[in-house]
Amino acid sequence: MKLGMFGLGKMGANMALRLMRDGHEVSGWSRSEGTVDEAKQLGVHATTDLEAAVGELQAPRVLWLMVPAGGPVDDLIDRLIPLTDEGDVFVDGGNSRYKDTLRRAEELSAQGYHLVDVGTSGGVWGLDEGYSLMIGGEEQVVERLRPIFEALAPAPDLGWARMGPTGSGHFVKMVHNGIEYGMMQAYAEGFALMKRKEQFGLDLHAIAETWRYGSVVRSWLLDLIARGIEEEGQELAEIAPWVTDSGEGRWTVEEAIETATNLPVISLALMQRFASRDEDQYANRLLAVMRNQFGGHAVKDAEEDADGGG
């Protein structure tokens, strides 16, 4: 098949390359000259000229969007509409919020277009390992795109499926990422506890390698922990304890509130990410003040703490 890949960051460029390896034709686009140059070095046919990229496709076109969630998706769709025709298929392969996907699908349908939402997991490893694809959209449209999904997935019959109607793919991917938050937090806490137990002088890399085989907690995340500790060293001295979030965890927790669904682990994992970025630590400072006020408990001086205890 022939399709356009609009957005050639790490994920988009690698997906284009994987499709090309399977014999598909890809017309790539990015607004950044640097990104286009990098994609060309990988062998992807790419341009910064949006009209030219669309012009290489034949109707009914497949326009795969790999741009950041939110405004960038809306902006790109608005730019593509005058260049395309009724019957063309927009595929949003980024991590858009499913409510935005439902809105976009309604707007596009009214103009004669189709929207397929694809929650995509696999990161930088997807080029060689394949991507997990959670797909939402009209059944006949998804079936028409089957060769693309089979090429991107780990195997033609593994790692991809239609979740349901439009919006369901991004909804399932949102939940997927919420679960990911909880798993990552549990691993991080367990390894932190083992590191703190200095009595045993534990080798955390050796533990990760041991757990990778036969253990009930083995997973790809554990594989990455072993790799990360090996590369960075057990102390992780060069890594700042700052953990960002890209939105899906927040959306998962918001959905839990809306549906009155109890998600304590995922919710707390999100809160821990917020805590990692609280350089001011005002809440903890106030806690220390309260203990001092009602119980006379000592308060550690900030400069003393920074100096290692004085």
C-alpha cells in the first residue's frame, strides 16, 4: 500500500522505515528541515512541503498522523483538508485523548472523511521488534488498512487488533499507559528498598537479570531496568530524580473519577511523578513546621541539609 506519514520524529520515521521494509510506499512529511534530513538518511522519502507530500498519494488516501496530541493534530488536519478528498482516511497514530478523537471523528465524518485511531506502543524498539497497535474505527475501514497494521505489528497475527468503534483505540491506549505508570512505580520502589538495605550489599543489576528468567515479575520493563542499570551504574548518579508525564496517566485518573472507578495504584503512581518535580517541596516543609508547632519536634535547617548535615 501507499500512505503518507505526517510527522517524522523517532516514532514516525521508524514506522515509515518498517513499512518500507515490508514493501509499502511511504511519502513522509515534517515541518522541520532537520527532521526531514534525518529521515532521508534512514532512507525515508520525505519533504517539508505538505502539498507535495499529499500530491504523491492517490485517492482514497491514507494519511497517518504522528504529531503531538492536542492542538498539533487539529492544526495538521485543518491544513490537510483542502489538499484531500472525501473518502480519504485519517489515521491518528499518536496518543491523543479519546474525547478529542471522538470530536474529530464527528467533524471529519460530516465532511466525508474517515478517522481511525491507533494507540501505538513500542517506542524506539518498535522498528525492529514491532509495535503494539490498539485500533479504533469503522470495521470495514480498519480491514482495508490491514496490510499496514500487519507490517507494523510484531507479526501479522500478533500485537494488533481492532478494539471497537472510533475512539476505542485511544481509550485502550490511555488505560495501557495508566497501567504502565503503576508497574514502573512498583519496580522503582522495590529496587529502592533493596538499594537501601546496605547490610546485604545487593547487586541490583544481578537481581534484575535473575528476575528476567522464570520470575512471575519478568517483563519488558524489567529488561529495560537491567539494561539501564548496566549502562548508568547502580547509583544512577548522573540521572536527576525528575519524572515527567505525557498526559495519559492524568487522563486515566480523570476517567476513573468520572466513572467512580477505584484506581489507587495508578493514581498514586501519577502523584509520585508530580512529587518528583516538586523542587520547592513546600508541603513537606509545612509538615515539618506543624510537627514543630504541636510537638516541639526539631526542624532541620535547609542550608544544613544541603551541606550534608553540618
